Amino acid sequence: MVRLHSRFLDEDQRYAFVVEWLDANSGITWKYQLLHFPESKEIEMYDLKNRKTFLKRCRYDNITADMLYIGAVVTVYSRQLKLVDYADEFTRRCLSNRQERTLAMIKPDAIQYLGQIVDAILQSGFILSKMKMCKLSLGEAQQFYAVHQGKPFYDKLTHFMSAGRIVAMELVRDGAITNWRALIGPTDSNKARAEAPQSLRAQFGTDGSQNACHGSDAPETAAAELSFFFEQPGVGKCDLGSNTTLCLVKPHAVKSGLIGQIITKIQQAYVITALQMFSLDAVNASEFLEVYKGVVPPGEFGSMLDELTSGQLLFIHPLRIECMSSPRVRYGQF
């Protein structure tokens, strides 16, 4: 725990976080204290190593309270800051219970409903902080469900989970575990249809194994399951196939909660072979947009760069089902 700098102790209510910024030029990771004043929409930053103010208190409308949770990445004047810890007990006490994390998984039988399920998640008050599509091997499925080894349904379940693509997500909100399990409904889809007809399993599941979604059952389980998908490189790597294109869902659309609607549009004509949510720093964003340098006006290029570094993006690889107009035209409305 980093000790809060004394001159901040008597200020009006604010939340304090320890954040990290990776300097791409030097390779050095810098630690700062980020203060957020929700009422005035102001921020302030303190350099922990050099023990001095880095950014004086100022209004910054691009950061809101719901964007601040451990593991989140926020952009402050083109610097991407990762929130790694609470900086004082007040912030931990106020926010830790309101920022519970859980693993949400969409199983192979419900991938065709991905857009609808994601939209339901966002409409239910969850923050979608991480997301990626995976194709588990049988061994990876067995590892994930190791707790069920020896049970009658184990072989059927692991073969089913390795038979097609799945989507793993980290969801954040107050009581995330309980609220997600309530949204997906009873384990058996038939029971869900009888007892919770509006639940996701009732709408999209088949039976007790092919039941559309998975949810962690406890904080310890959630931590282990999130680690399995998001901290182990190479788990569930997808084969992109041929004739795929790249669809980039920009930060403004992510922030506006349009991911589900966009995926639904794409799935009307394409099969999604891979997707992942992540952030780009200025160096990588500039490299990604390199082809546009000298083509678009300098001011427009700068705006494009600012947009790509302003928050999380969603990269989608759609596989064309039949000849049609390009995704650029078809989905330009978003």
C-alpha cells in the first residue's frame, strides 16, 4: 500500500489510486498517484518516485468514476495509465465492494448469439473490462474444468467446450458474481426456461451442459478463472482462417455501449473467427495508422491518433460468408 501524500489529506472527497505508465522510449515504468474528484470532475497526479506534483489539480472530463477500477487503463493527456492498486484505505473501503470482478464465458453453443448476450450484459449495468475469443484445446478445457474431473459429465463437458470457439470476459460491478449468475439463470437450461424465462440460459441454452454461459461462483474462483484466460499467454489461440478482414471498434463506440449492437450487425453476414479488447499506446497507434500519414490532412491524422489512444478498442476478425459490400461501408453508421 502506498502512503497517501500528506498534503492531500484535508481536501474534499476524492478517490486515490496507484497507476503505472510505461515510457515506450526508455522502457521505464513510472508510478504515480492519481486522484479523482468525482463532484468537480477534476484530477491530480503525484510522482511517487520523485515525490513531487506531476499534474496540478484540473478539470478533466474524459475520466468518470465508472472508469476507475483496479486493472483499468485510462488515458490522461495521451498517457495511458494502468490502475494497479488503491492508494489509501478510504478509497479501498469505498470502492472495493462496488468493483467486484467475475469471469463471464459464452460457450460454443451460444457464440452465434454473442452480440445479443453482450448487449444484455451492458444493459444490466456491468462494465466489460476484458474480452477475448478463444478456441480451447481438449487439454485446456480439461485444465479449466479440473475441479469436475471424475464426475459423470466431465468428458462430455470438456469435449463440448473444446469443440468450438468461446468468449471469455471480465465483468466489473457491485456484486458482479451474484448479479451475473442471476442474469444467466439456473444451470439447466430447461429449468431456467421454467423458473427464469428472461435469463440468458433460458433464451440461448439447450440443457445442463450446453447452457450458453458460465459464471464464477466465488471471488477466489473468479480470480483463478480470470487468470486462466487473461494472464496465461497462448491459451485458446484462434486460427484466423483465410478471407478474413479486420474490424476495429473504436473507443467512442466502446464507451457508448455499442459493442453488442455492432457484433450483432457483423454476425448477420460474417462468422467472427477472433476478437480481443485492448488498448493502444501512442507509439503502436501511430504505427497502426502509418498508411494514412500523408494521405489525410495532418490535423485529421492527429484526431485519428487521439481517438485510438483514448480508451479500449475491440479488434474483430470476421470471416466472410458470402460476397457483399465491405464492412467499412456496411458498418460505417457506428
